Amino acid sequence: MHQGSMIRVQDLRFSYPGSPEPTLKGLDFEVVDGEIFGFLGPSGAGKSTTQNVLVGLLGGYSGAVELMGRSPAAWGSDLFEDVGVAFEAPSHFERLTAAENLRYFGGLYRGQVESPERLLELVNLEPAADQLVSHFSKGMKRRLTFVRSLMHHPRLLFLDEPTSGLDPANARRIKDLILERREAGTTIFLTTHDMAAAEELCDWVAFLVDGELRALDAPERLKDQYGERKVVVELDLAGGVEEKQYELDGLGQNETFLNDIRTHRVHRIHSQESTLEDVFLKVTGRSLG
């Protein structure tokens, strides 16, 4: 384990009792201090199982798992003084208000925690501070779960689909808060099938399909390695606008391209780079559905 490693996983394998196939099939990866690591794949790929092993909720695995230099079992409950977790399915006391929920959970930590008012303000829930959580929408519960994971200033943060079900404005706010936490030195393990969010947020990504890692690298390097570099030009022709594609490499010496833009009015021109979702499909042969 090199200096600065927050999570180290070697040959991680896990099977649920009675399952004909193992859920995790020999995972190897490392998460470095201060980075956002995206754990990406379709539903049923094994993302949540991996997260549950890492935070000590699932035992019975084989292989080696270390968080901040110790196994989850060796940490015990002390782990959660340094680790924050926001599960995809919200879990709150529904007969308490949002502020009461945060005060209760804040009291479980030994160190200093953020005030409920400040936490709710971060995700635009301050007007609902005294509202029963049972009256919250799914998106409001999701935002409450998110800030609850931040309250004790964790060194390591596990986020499971943090923007799922949120409107664009609130999803943007959550993404901004994730980036702010990374800038403040928090290491973030992001579990998601939202490739656009992962492409924007993550320093490294791992593609997980059927319990196996199919790729592990920085998003830009994956796009460079597997993506296509094209230029799309829309030309005004006699019969209307026609779209043509050209290879980006060697574009300045492409006589067809040069002739087309010299002899026709250019309506629009733009580069067409592969997205992380395009790369995922090419590498794994699977969609994210």
C-alpha cells in the first residue's frame, strides 16, 4: 500500500447464501487520499455489495480489505468517527422533524459536528427544518441523508447514488458540495450508474459488471483510449443543411474537409468526443439500464 492510500482492496470475493453465482469476483483497486473514486455500473453489478463490505456491514468475504490501513472488523464502531455514509435508500426517524433527526444523529459522535441549521441550509432544506420527515418527498429525504453523512467532517465519505431522483437545481447543489468536500481534503467513494455525474466529478473510475472490474483509470484517459475523435460540420447546401463527419486527427491536411468549408457556408461545426457512457458500452458491451 503506497503512501496516501485510503482504501485498498485485493482479490475481494463475496457470495450471498444460496446464490448460484458469486456477487463479487476478485476485485482489486485502491483509492488515494483526497480523490473522488467512482464505482460505476448497472443495477445488480455488485456496487452496493462492495460498499457494504467496505463499511463493515457485510462479512463473510474473502480477500483483503483495508480502510485507512485497517480492516473494517479491526476498526469496529470507531470507523464511523472517520467515515460518513449516505445510502441510496434514505433511513430517518419519520416521526421526528429534519432538525430533530440531525440533532439525534449528531449526538452519536464524539467529536464536534455541524449544527442542524447549517446542514439544512447547505441543501436548501432550512425552511423545512421543523417539518416531520414523514411529510418529506423522496428528493428531500435524499438531501437530508446526504448532509447527515457530512455532519462529523469525515475523512472518508461513501455516497450511493447521491443525485438520484433530484431536480436539476438540487442535483447541481449536491455535486458542488461533493467537489467542495474533495477540495477540503475528503476522500469520496461514489457509487453510481449516472455516467454524466461520474464524468464531471471523479478523478478515477472503475467499471463494474457482473461482479468483475472491466476497466480502472482516469475518465479522460479512458475516453482517449476508447473514444472516437470526430469533427461534425453542418454545411448549407442547395437542398438544405447536410451534416458531415471528419477525423479530428490530421484535420488540417484533410482535402475533403478543406474543400467543403471553402466552397460551402458552414452552418455549425463542433468536435464530437465520446462520453464516459459511450466508453462504458464499448468496454463492457453493456448499457446502464
